[in-house]
Amino acid sequence: LQTLRKEMIEELAEEELTAMDLSQRLGVQEKEVYSHLSHIAKTLAAQGKKLVVDPPRCMSCGFVFGDKKSFTRPGRCPKCKEQRIRAPRFRVK
Ligand SMILES: [Zn+2]
């Protein structure tokens, strides 16, 4: 578990990635990646670093999902009800 989180941090320090990218690179489920991200944010804060989140946004109307604590990909836009949501991207800084 610690190793997986460490690998995620290393990948995110290299480049900005989605949870899908991470799941493919590390061979784990996408939902598992999401479950680790909040822990990683805390780990990084303790190290004086930061998990930067480029929030999910609606590809139809441009609505940006503002809740920074939510790392998951929303299923539907609250504004236009479309389901074309761009996944959030993560980066370590
Ligand atoms: Zn929308």
C-alpha cells in the first residue's frame, strides 16, 4: 500500500495525470487510485508539497466542479445535465 502511494507520487511529480492514466501505469483499478488520492494529499502536505488538482469540468457547457475536496469524476453536469465530463487531473508540486 505504501509502495503504491509512493509510486503514484513519483508519477505525479513527473507529469500531470488523470486517475485513469495512473490506473493504467500502475496496474490498479481507477477507483482504487481515487481512494488513495486523499491520503496522498495529506502525505504531501506533511512533506511541504502539494497535490494540485485541475478540477473536473463539463465539456458541453464549461462548468467547473469547484469542490476541491472531491477527487472523483462526477457522473453528470449539474448545470446542463450532460455526461461529457473531463476527468480531474493531478500533479505534485
Ligand atoms: Zn454542463
